[in-house]
Amino acid sequence: MSAPGPLRLVLVDDHRLVRSGVRSELAALAGGVEVVGEAGDVDEAVAVVTATAPDVVLLDVHLPGGDGGGGAEVLRRCAGLTTAAGTPVRVLALSVSDAADDVIAVVRAGARGYVTKTISGPDLLAALRRIADGDAVFSPRLAGFVLDAFGAAAGDVATTDEELDRLSAREREVMRLIARGYAYKEVARELVISVKTVETHVSAVLRKLQLSSRHELTRWAADRRLL
């Protein structure tokens, strides 16, 4: 069980308004959560988590900074950290995405759970409490996928890791939307980034995967059942 007293939480999201909204929502629920730090990018997140050693980190999957690894990079760099009580610093991933490779990446990197930003305030508070107690928490629609990904389908996942690992979490999200036929403006609107940023990510994806066109990218993603 989690230690007595307020649950010490670090909020990590590159949108300040999202952090403010989560903070306000949790405060309104009077659930005994103390936000001890916030961060908006990979390097800042690692520094804050290391300095505060919270009970739980609520971690956005797609983060700028660092080496481009997003939330998974934060998890790798914070691996092994413990709280003052000697329990592991546990992480709940929070994202707009429920895509397979996003879930796999952060769970493999050490996240104890993964929920989407459609979650309600009370459900988020309950999830944070469960994570602090050492449970694994996933949105209902993701639970079956996680079981499949790390069970019967583990072989399929393993065959794509080497190529997928070349891409950052954000690049994978852009890749999937582009492969599905989204226009650059639609991708920008979906991910709340600029069109120029989308163009930069697409160029990086094509270069890293050694592909030359959107058509080849779509075929590459379809072959790996990523669409």
C-alpha cells in the first residue's frame, strides 16, 4: 500500500494548460494529492523527478527535448529511482494516443500503466492511487491489447522493434497518421503541433526508415500492421 499522507506527484506534459487543468482537477477532488513538481520536456522531467523522488509521475508520452525519445526516454533515464520511503518511483503514462507502439514503448521502458486524456478526474485519481500501490493500470480498451502484445503476439512485436526503435514516440505518431492518409494540416491539428513541425518529423521518419515517399511509408506501416 502507498505510504500515509498525501500522494506526491510530478506532472509532466509539454502543454502548460494541460498541467494546470490536471492540477486543478485533482485539487477539486480533495484526494490527498500533492503536486511536488512539473516539467514540460524530457531534460526538465528527468531533473524534476530526480530532485523530488515523487510517489508517482504522470507522464505525457510525447515530449520534446532529450534525444527525441519522448516519455520512454524519461523512463529509461529515471530507472531505479526510489522515494524517501524506499519504494520505486512509479509512472503512469497519459496520452491522447491509444496506438499500439506508443503503449508498448512506455510499458517496456518501465511505465506501470497507460491511460488516455479522455479519462475522468475521479478515474485519474483512482489510477494514480493504484499505481502508487504498485498495481498496473490501463484504460479498459487498452487492457486486452497489452495482454496480446506481451503474450501471443510478442513474436510479431519483436520483429518490428529494430526499425520502430529508430523513431521517437512523436515520429511514430506522425508516421502512423501520414500512413493513414492524413494531410499535413490534419496531422498538425490532431497532434496540436505546427505544419512545419509535421514536415520536419516526416522528413526524419523517411530518412530513418530509408523510404522515399508517403506511398512507401504506407506500405511499410501496413506490412507491420501499424495502421
